[in-house]
Amino acid sequence: MKKQNALLIIDAQYDFCNPAGALYVPNAENDIQRLSDFITTNATQLDHICVTLDTHPVNDISHPSFWRDATGDEPNPFTQITLKEVEDGKWTPNFYPKETKEYLKNLEAQGEFPHFIWTTHCLIGSKGAALDETLSKALEKWIKINKENNQYKQYQAVTKGTYPLTEHFGIFQAQIPVKDRPETQLNQSLLDSLNEYENVYLAGQAKSHCVATSLKQIMDYAPKLAKKIIVLEDCMSDIPNLGHLGEPIYQKAKELGVKFVKSDDVQL
């Protein structure tokens, strides 16, 4: 099989891409339509597609059920929780208090993303964790078109976020890797497999968080791969009011020469 063009799709799932999803990213359904059109238009020239799947247990450190305030109430989605607030008793973890405090300490020292509580989303095995239907159909069509050309292709699915005691935005590594938990540590094999391709197109949700962090991890851990990245900038959107969190990453990427293109400008 040729190893010319790969496509890495970050977290294009029901809960992010459908207006009825638990953590819907506004405009994501339009991003998905453009991405699906890109796949179909360039079907025979896309040699590999990798989709990532954000996947969480209910009692995840970023979900309301993990926490309570002084009156026993859960935090509202989009609440920011700091280590000082935990130490002062404003917020109390319902589980693993020692590990949670250590996590917040390390996260704040890292200085990249504050700890946010999200709407409970992408639960393991749920409808919300499934691939967006429009994208799923486009992937099936991509496989069928290539079959008709006597080419066997199948998309790769990679999960993240299953360990409940660390946020896991980027596909390649959790925000704070946990000792003895391989699923949180650097996925070098995925970096290596993508690096086998000449061009790696990048798209998905949300631009401000999971796409941005995945791109940063590529720049940090696989600089040779970073030079091959082509960001489909009209196939991703920010979580409202939080776009500023990812913007420094994209600015750095542009300074390093990462390409940014519109999906309909690409004819492979």
C-alpha cells in the first residue's frame, strides 16, 4: 500500500458533533460535512485514516459526579477547579483525594490548561462516544470506493480518556501521564506509524482543546512528523469562549512551518 497521504481525525463523535450531543461544539456538524466531502473527493488518494475516540467512565475527574461542594452539590459544567479551592474546602473530590490533589498540583505546574468540569460526555459504550454518523458513512464510502479499485483499506480507531484520574485531550498522551498506566503515557507507536506517511492531514474537535493538544504533542515529541502535518482549518471549531487556550499552539505551529489549508482547496 502507498504511504503518501494519511488523515488524522480527532474526536469526531456524536457528543461533540451533533447539536443534541452532551458537549456539542457549535458549527461542528458543518466541519464534519466538509471533512466528509474531503474524504470522498480524495478517496483513492487517502492511503490511511486514523480516527480517535474520546472515551470516559462516568466518575471521571473532569465530570461533575467526581466532585461536591460544601453542601454536597456537584459543580456545574464549565466550572474551573483549582488546587487552592480543594485545599480550602470549596470543592472536594468524591474519590481518590490524594491522587486528585497531586494531579491538580502537576497540572497547574504544567501551566497549559486549567482543570475544567465538562458535561458528562463520551461515556464508554454510549451513543455519545460513537463516531458522528455523517463521518461514519463517509468512511464506509471511502472503503467501498477503494475496494472497487482493488485496494484494501480500513480506518484505524484509537481510544483515549479511559483512565479517570487525568484529563486526556491530546491523542498521544494524557495531560499528566500516570505511572503504571500505559494508556496515559506517550503513544510512540502511533507517532511512528503516522510518520511513515509523506503528508498527514489533521482535523476534528474541538480545535481549542483536543486538536490543539494533539498538534502540540506532535511538535513536542515528533518534530519530523510535525513537518508533514497539514491542518484542515475549516474542519474544526473551538469550544465557545475557550479558543484562546489553543491559539498559542496554532501560532507556534505556523511559526514552525506547519501548513494550514481549506479542505476544498486540496485535490490529492
